[in-house]
Amino acid sequence: MKTRSPIVSVLGHVDHGKTTLLDHIRGSTIASKEAGGITQHIGATEIPMDVISSICGGFLEKMNIQEQLPGLFFIDTPGHEAFTTLRKRGGSLADLAILIMDVTEGFKPQTYEALNILKSSKTPFVVAANKIDKIPGWNSTKGECFSKAVQNQHKNVVFDLDQKIYEIVGTLHEEGFESERFDRVSNFASQITIVPISAYTGEGLPELLTMLLGLAYQYLNEQLQIEEDAPASGTVLEVKEEKGLGLTIDTILYDGVLNKDDRIMMLTKENKVISTKIRSLLKPKPLEEIRESKTMFEDTNQIVAAAGVKIVAPHVDDVVSGSPLKVANDDNIRVEDELLSEVDNIRIQTNDIGI
Ligand code: GDP
């Protein structure tokens, strides 16, 4: 058994800062002097724990969070088609989520949609109230924690921010969630935490990442224990044409191991099971090598969860993004049943919440 990193997705309305937040987290990682650095996956980036704790500063200790996880595994492509498919199917791609919104605009149509995805998939999440630097009069300090940054503000600016936070609290209440600004939460089990941040200046990121880890410790213990030599399970992120390779399947693996000669099963839009044999497994090349060789990927024989991998295999035209993926080397009937029962469970869930 090993503990894998929690898979995290960032959801929210267009232009509310998903990409900027992901870039900032990656950027501070690259800039960090800590050992290790990031691991680039297909469709995802893994930030090691030593880097996360260096961003979080003393907050992890303050919250009594031990650093037992290998890191956080961020899905790179926000607003992805797989999420929409999963929304219709009621499934889930991530263990944890950040619901991001522009604090000056509050809830917008895609914020509600994202919230519904999280509600139906029961994914634990924190709210990032982004763009606090846009509040008139806000005095920014790059990379500062929110708790200190807020002390540098005029009281009218703090009041303005609070008004906006309470609008978010009000809307979340209407949507069935109790919530509070993170430093006023009295019960982490029943209240959603809202962290004011600026993805632009990095203010509030220490607290945001600390709250995410807090959720991981609260909700994910068993889910993150995986068997390294068990046949892999994953979720298809995207089926796409790749120059010189044909159709490829970008997949996030959340359990087990995937080998180059494995047979895999996935679902089509019509929920038919497709079985195919892997031709090659690809992962991104290190940046320096991409520049020289002009190809983005390199072959690998084996890949262990959590990981993002590009699979080259025949007969994958009808595979739907958001489909579960399972290895089926020996007991095909059992795996087929498992895939179909996932769809059944999803249908039942979907009916329950009236989508
Ligand atoms: P996405 O569509 O959710 O991925 O949004 P982007 O990350 O592309 O951000 C949309 C715009 O908002 C870009 O021009 C960003 O520079 C800007 N932006 C994002 N976060 C912040 C922030 O914290 N403060 C300010 N002032 N602008 C931001």
C-alpha cells in the first residue's frame, strides 16, 4: 500500500481566475528553493509536499496538519469537457476541489454549475474568493498570507471585503451549504471555508492550500491508500488526435499500476464497453528535451497512480471523456460488470438529485 496525492480540480466561472491560480501555484513552486520541484503529468501537475509546506509557512502547524501526504495533484485543464460529461453522469474526477470566484462579481452561471457538480459528486471543496486586489483601496503585498495582508488595509476596505464575503455566504446558504471566512469557521465539519485570495499577487494562497490539506485529512484517508501493484483504475480526461500518433486517450489514474502491454476497458457515450490493448504509454518529456527534440512525449513501460498519462490504443474513437478506465487482463466479464455498475450507480445518483 502507498498513500497517493489527493487529486484536486479548480472549478469556476470563466475569467474568474482558474488558470491564473494554477499558474501561480506552479510558478511559486518553480521559484521555490526547496528540493524536488514539480512533476509534470499529462493533464496534471503534482506539487510535492515540501514545496506546499514552504508556501503554507506556519499554517500547517497552526492547524495541526501533519505532512503525511506526498503532495497535491492538480488537474491542469479547468472547465474541461470531462467535467461536463461527469456532471451529466454524476461522477467525479477529483478528490478535492477549489471553487473559485471573482469576489467583486460573486456567483455567476458557471459558478452555480460548478457547485452543482461538487454537490452531486459529494466532492469536498473550499471556496477561493479571488481578486481581492481589485477591491478599491486594497494595498497588496506579493505572496503575503491573508491574515497579515488584511492587517495592512484601511477599515473601509476590510468592511467592503466582508460585505462581499457575506454575499457569497448568503448564496451558499440558499444552495444548501453553511459557510464562513476561514478564520471565523467554528466547525470545519459542517461549514465550507471561504479563503479570500489574489491569484495575481499570491495573497491568501498559504491559507488556501492549508485549508485544502485540512479537507484531505478530514475526508480522504482511505481513498488515498492505494495498492501499487493492483491493476489500474482511472478516468478519461480527453480523447484527442495527436500528430503522428492518431487518437490518444489522456487519462488520470487514481489507483494501481498501468503497464504498457495491458488490455483496458472504457465506456462510450451509449455506455457500451470498449476493450482495447495499449500500444504505448506516454508521459511529458522534461522541458529542456522538448525544445531539442520537438516531440512532447516520451515512452514509458509502467505508470503508478496518482498520474496523468497519454495512452495510444486502437478502436478508441467512441470513448467518451469522463469515462472510467480499468485494466482487464484476465477476468474480462468481472471488469465489464464493474464498469457498467459504475454507470448504474451514477444513474441512480443522478436521478436522486433530479438532474
Ligand atoms: P479563467 O478563465 O477562470 O481561467 O480565468 P483567468 O485565470 O484566465 O483570468 C481571467 C483574467 O482575470 C485574466 O486577465 C487574469 O489576469 C485576471 N485575474 C485572475 N486572477 C486575478 C486576481 O487575483 N487579481 C486580478 N486583478 N486579476 C486577476
